[in-house]
Amino acid sequence: MVFFIPSNPLSAGPRRHTLPLKTNVRPQTTRRHATTIMMAERSAWPFLRFVKTATFYSPFGKFMRGASPDPAEELRTRARKAVKDSKKAIYLVTGANGGSGRRIVRNLLRMSKRVRALTRDREKLIDALLMVGVDALEEEKKGNLDIFVADLFNVRTEMFENVIAVASCTGTRVGPKDDPDRSKYFQGKTFYQPVILEDTPENVEYRGIKNLAEAARKHFEEIDKVETIPVLEFTDVEKVRAQWGPLDDVVMGGVSESILRVENGELVFSGFVSTNNSGGFVSARTVTFDTPMDLSPYDGIDVRVKGDGQSYKLIIRCNPNWDGISHCYTFPTEKETWEEVRVPFSEFNTVFRSKTLKGGEPLNPKRIFAFQIMLSKFEYDGDLNQNFKPGVFQLRIDSLSAYKDSGGLRCPKIVHIGSAATTRVLRSDEEFDEVPPAVKLNEQLGRLLNWKLAGEDSIRVSGVPYCILRPTALTEEEPVGLDRLKFDQGDNLTGNVGRDDIADAVVRAFATPELTNVTTEVSLFEGNRLGVSAAETFKELKPDKEEERTFATFPYVPESKPSEKTSV
């Protein structure tokens, strides 16, 4: 059958995802050996359909279709574009004017990273960056720095364009009753009575951070698709018509019939499957590619489907032979539900005519000549497909992609600078005379620490991989290096730490899987570290289990007081 076209023409349009997505990592199919001989009814064999099918996949059929795009070359083009786009990756730094934020911008630029620095005052940011050795105007000209004037109360979509990670350095401006030279700010040890300089902790520490976390969630949900690359697309009707055709049991004397159509950018595989004439399968198969696809840089195939409750086979062929060895994977579907089926190449069974080849050559992702989707009454080696029903069927395929697996190791995408002692105002075990000044002055500062915890929790519940660094008193002292810092958990740490070292810790966290979903306090280590590196320390830190905490609800949001007026 050439390509069965219903009376209405094929149509293509924008994708519409209207149903929830569900992920099946390793779907299982129940097997049962067929121990009885099924006596199937006999029906007239549709000989003309057999001829059309054979013609479509023959050299003559290829000649009649004429030249068509090479899927392997299209894949290479998409791969080159993905590499090019990756070079546009941007790190977003909020609170870039601050002492830590400006250093993070500097460090990222030194690593040849592109940076978007968020500020409410462009000129102040230029001056702030100059203080740490960054010529902002020159970096702008080179395309390395994007100064973005905005705030977190009005997060715009373009703020996240090409962003792959966020350094959250925004904090309430707390100023000491200082002298004109800002001696307190630049030494960080002698205590000065503090005051709030602008806005409120509720706005800055909670509402602004919550806006950032929510925007980041939406953004990263979308760009996570960058880890996949489309293998075959279904938006061009003529291209699909030239690449795909039905291949049903008519080639073996059966009477099942499938049709293919393009609808809203999806490949719709539907029809009627019958067990008459000892048949019982339908499939959609690509023609054999002229040149093999090379998917060796990837780890598996990702197919987004909406099925009818039956189990289907995904088949890959790694040789150009028509009736050769294939590699199969069976996946169940839930009726009328969009599902993402992600299959590592290593999970495909090596099969010849539905019989598994023990010790057979595994799937070679470097040489892929064809793809096929099948609904069959049989599994492998005579086992029956327990999720098979003769009759009408339909499977919608939204995408067929290859994916890269990070090995289960994710790195933080948001690294947030909080503050040590954040939880200590809520813990009943605290001796008030022994806590840091910030705890004693918490009420005077508009419950600053309460709102900091609320901001942290808004990041934790966002679902975006994060790391929260809680420095002790920040100073302008010379950096000592991460190996000389103490990373601790439990919010009991006191002391001080330099802003240069915190900036280094933020940048390091972006590439450290052990810090994913981890909260840690940071201070200068007093004494001899005895050769323990920061990398070793990171491995000892535990992921957050905030839902188990007893000192506050999770997520925590303090009740607003009349005296704490918000401006948004």
C-alpha cells in the first residue's frame, strides 16, 4: 500500500498539547505463552493492497516518488544548530550590583560565559562592575555581557531568553548606621546597629524570589527539551508521505489495514487490526534511509504518544536489509493520555521475525536505517501481547526524538545566596543570648529571617534543581579558596566569609551534582583543614528534607503584619 490517503487531504498545523504528560521510564508488558492454536477465520486476501505495499518500499516506488530530503542529513543539520545554539547559553545574575553579585558576573566572564546581569540602575551596575575589574561597556560590545534593566516584581519573558542557570543574589538592603566611608560594609566584623534602607523584606526576600522561582520553573520546563533532538518530524505532509507507509499483515496473507495521516503536527497511525487469515499486526514503517542516521552521541529514543490502552512496539533497524535483524521495545499506552516513552538503546531486544536472538548484536545507534511502530497480537518467541484487542486502533505520535542522559546527575540551575541563622528565629531550642545579632534584631528588621526562609522555600517547591548557600557574615577580605571554607548543615554555623569566596562557591555549584537540592551554611574554616578538599566535603552534604522539619511548616510563609506594608 503506497500511503493510504483518506478522502480528506492530509493537514499540518501547530502542535497542541492539551493533555497531561506522563513519563514511563521502563514500561513492562505482561507475557504469556500461547499454548493453543488459534483457529482464525478466513477472509478474502486484498491482493491489490499487497501490491501497493510492496511497490511503495521497492526501488520502483522510490523512483516514482522522486527525490526527497535525506533524514540523516536533516538530523546532522539539526545537530549543528543545537551546537550553535548552545554557544548562546546565558547565565542570569540577579542582584548583580551587590558585592557578591558583581563578583559572580566577573567570575563567569573570566570563564568565557555569557552573562545577563539584572539591575534596576544601569549606571550603578557599570560602576559596581568596574570596582571588581570588569569593563562593562567593553564586555557589552564583545557580546559577553547583557545589562538587563528590570526587577523581580515584573519578570519579563525575555529576561530568561537562552538562560541555562540563575545566580540569585537579590537581598534586602540593610544598612548600618554607618559613617560616610561605609566602614561596616567593607569589614563585616564590628557590629553596627542596622536599618532597612529600601523596600521590605517581604517584598524582596519572598515575593521577588518567588516570582523568580516561578519564572525559572516555566522556563526550564521548556528548555529541558534541549536535551533531546528531533529525529523525524511530522509537520511537513509531503515529507511524511514520502518517508512513512503502512506495512500490515497483508504482506503475509492477512487483512488488517492501517492508515497514516498528519494532523496538527502529529503522525496519526490508525485503522483496523484483524486476526483473520492468521494475521494480527499493523505497522507504520519508514522507507530505508539512503544514508544511515548516526545517533551515537545520544543515549536513547524518546517518543511522545497518545494511545488507546494497547501495547505497541518501537522497532529500529540498523541494517539496510528489508527482512533483517531488528531491535524492538514494547511499551504500553494509557487510553487518551499523552505519555513520554523514553527508551535507552540498551533496552531494545535484538529480534529476527519476532524471535529474540540471545547474544545477538545489540542496537548500533551509529547506523540506523529505518524506524517502525507496530501493533501485534504477538510479543516475542510466541508470547501473546496481553494488551492487544482486534478491531479499531489509534496511536498519535507527537514526536520521535533522541535524548542525552546526564547519568542521573543533575546540577543546580538556581544557586541562591541566603543567610546563615535563617531558621534560628523559629527554633525553640535556641538560647537567645547566644544567637547572632541578626536573630536578636529580626523583628526590628521586619522579620528579615522569616521572609528569607519563605523565599528559600519558594525555590525548593519550584521543582527547579537548586542549591542554597547560606553565608555567615560577609566581608571584603581576600579570598582563601573553597578548600579553606567550612560547609555545614543544620544552621548552627557562625563566623564570617569573604564575598570573593562565596562568588566562587556559586559558580562552582553550577557544575557540582552533589550540591543539587542542597542547603548549606558557609563560613571561613578556623584552623587546619588537614587536606580535606571542598569536593570531598560536598559529597558529605545531604539533600534537603524540608518536609520533615519540625520548627516550621513547609513551605513556610509568615503571616503579614499591618506594620509590614508591601508595595506590590
